[in-house]
Amino acid sequence: MTERNHTLDGPLDNSLDTSLGRVTTRDILVELDMAIADHMAWLKAWHKDLICGDPPFATELAYDPHHLCRFGSWYVKNQHKGLVDQPVIRSLANLHRDMHDHAGQLADTVRGGGKVPRDKYDAFMDTASAFVAQTRRLEKAFAAASSDLDPLTGLHNRQAMVKELEGERSRFLRTKRPCCIALGDLDRFKSINDQYGHAHGDKVLLAAADCFLGQVRSYDAVYRYGGEEFVFCLPDTGPVTAFHVIDRLRLALEFRRISLASGGEMSITASFGLAQMDEDSTLDETIDQADRALYQAKEAGRNRVCQWQPSASPKTQDSKEDREADGGSD
């Protein structure tokens, strides 16, 4: 039998899969939970056949029985989709296949009138127990990771953002390498909800998230800040390059088309504020600077990028709270 690596100690990739028919973290959690329930039912039936001498294990004698149970068929169907296509889940699928290989060998022995050797039975049970244990470990890992994700867009949420940005600020203070923060807000999003409904509003938010993820550099990070606002972290990036990176996101979103239930299409835009980390400002202060620059972008006509300037006039430095008091920032 081919040796396979069954460790689940590798990193868990919990990034958003933006392909069509994507598999979400929630989908994986459901399948892992069902895998354990189905596994226990299958194991009980397997032992009943073995002990009671019923017609032996037709499923296990089939070609590649790994594919015939729920988990195996689900994995085969989704193995090349984003979150499923990673070492920790491939390892679990390999263990599942080995378990069915063992079961098939024992079924073949019984069918031939032979007695199951104790060591082979122990090997089968070790594999069956390991499948449950590793499924539970993986289920726990995905559940923990999902607590840091926004359930609609799959982006890291505000809670995860604060932790990660504090880490980036510590790295900035240590290395003195530049780092910029940008805050983006979809333009006139309230009117989209009012005209097309919240379900379409959710579709717009998901489209924006997919667009941003498809355009940022591999080492940048995108977070859902709340509502229709997104935060971007651009490490090792000064303000000139950061401006061009964010403006590229702005243009990509402007030219993206979103289908309507009526059959037509619509386009959306966003405004962005940009600020650079500095030694004298806390993380909250840097985000607030980006927010004030965002307000300047809204005031200047939307669908543009504005950069925080310490010498900006009081009007351009109104806070988010000031804007909300005036009726929002659409």
C-alpha cells in the first residue's frame, strides 16, 4: 500500500475562494460534521456484516469505495476548489482512502472464507479511529478560523484586522520600513439597498470584496471594516506607491459589471482615504487619518483616492462620527 502523509499540522489556508461555485468555510464545517456521523454509521454496519456473517461488504468490494460515501464523493467533486485544495484536507482524504483500502482487504478475506488476522484488524481500526480524530481536529481548526471571517464576504473581520494591523505596526516600528493604511467606502450604497433591496446589496458587497482580492498584491491585506467599508494594509509601501495600488483597485471596481435580477447590469464605485503609519500615531489614529482622507474624497465628488495631509483644513478633517451626525457618507 502506498505510504501517505496524514499529518494535519500544516498551515490552514482560510482565504476566500473567488472562483465560481466556491466552497466556503461553513460548507467545509458542515461536511466535516456529516463525515463523522456517516463514518460512525458505516463502521457500525461494517462490524455487523463481519460479526453476523451477512453478505460481505458489497460497497467495500467495489472499485475505489472511497468515492462512494458522502465525504469521499464530496472531496472528489470539490478537491480543486480554493479552500478544499490544500494539504490538510488532502491529507484527510488520503487517510479516508486508506481506511477504505483496509476495509476492502478485510472484506476480500472474509469473502474468500478466510479469517481476519488480528494485526490487520488492528491496523484497520487504527486508521478508522485516526480518521475521526483528525476530522475533529480539522473541524476545530476551521471553526476557530471562521470566527475571524466576515460571513458574507469571507474577508477577515474587524476583530482579526485589529490584531493583524497591530502586528504590522510593531514591524514598522522595528524595521522602519513604510506601511500604509487605506479605508474604502462604496459610493451611494444606501441608495443601492433602497432601490434594489438588501439581497442585491449583499451581492454588491461580495462583488467588491472579490474585486479587491483579485487586485491587491500577494502581501497586502483586505478587511471588511463594517457595513460598506473596507480597510487595506499595504506593508513595505510608501505613500506614492500606495496611492497607485489603491487607485488601481478603484478603477477595477469602476469597470466591474454586476448583473441585476431584471437582466440588466450596474456598475459601482468607491472612494478611498490613505494614510501612512508614523511613529507618533497609534493604529487608531492612523485609521482615523485614513477615514478623514476618505471624507475628503467623498466631498470632492466620490470615486477617487485622497491622501491624509496633516495640514489639511478643518473641513477635510471631519471625523466619521461627524459625517454620521450629518446623515451618513453615501
